[in-house]
Amino acid sequence: MNLGFSLFTGVPRRIPSHCMKATLSLLLILNLGSVLAWAGLGQSEASVSADQQYMKSEDHVQSFQAYKVHQLTSANGPTVREYVSPQGVVFGITWQGRFVPDMNQLLGTYVTNLQTATPAQTQIRHLRGLTVKTDVFVYSNFCHMQICKGSAYVASLVPSNISVEVVR
């Protein structure tokens, strides 16, 4: 039996099952909608504006022959660079600042690679940083003296005519 509380009396009351199903469906749709709104790695260039809004930052774009770099800067947060291929896909991200930015926002669906990395795919440097290398994804983050620097990229998305060293 599904119980709820009356807003006016605080007395428990039975909630009809069709209302409970509708409420759960709505919550699921809202949750999925927020996941789909995530920007970042592997997403289209348009997703950079979602990161910009989330970070409350300014976007400065540099165009190179084989890719673009969106540099997101804010007064209080880290500087984030998002590397975009000619096909309009974010293939790499770097950051530098006093703290690590929200990886859920920047890595999007690739954040699961951090969560599911095996010990063989993970290298931890004592008091310094973390590197994760899988078949698909490379992530590194190093912090020292209140400065954090890091990068992440998807090897298959990096344009063939540039080196992954660009994403550093």
C-alpha cells in the first residue's frame, strides 16, 4: 500500500497507484532530461555553451587548421579548454585552476570510464595525481601547491591529422 501525507493535516492517506506511477514516470523523465542536457566530451560543439552556462564563464574561441579550442574562463573557477574537431565533436578537454571542475559536467557519459577503471588501467602518483587509460578514453589529473591541471580525451574522436599531445 502506498502511503502519503496530506499537506493540510499531516495525516497519512493512501495514494492511488495511477498517481504513484505518473509521479515516478515524471521523475524518470526529468532525470533523463538532465542527463541528456550534460555537455562535454564526445558531444557536439553546441554543448560547450551548456558548460559555459554551468560554469558561469566566458567563452573565447581559437580556430586552428584542424580543430577549434573553446577556452572557458571565470573569475573563481578553473580555466577549461574544450577541443572541437572539424566534424563539430568535442574530442578533448583540459583544465587548470585551484580545484578540479565538475567531471560529471565535462566528461558526460565518459565519466563512467573513471568509475569503472580497473587497477591495471589506473596509475596513482603518491600525493600528486591520477591517470586512467582505457582502450577508449585517457584521463589525467595532477594537483600540487593548490594548482590542479588535467586533461581527458577520446582517442577515436581525435582528428587523424593532429597529435593527442595537442590536448595537454
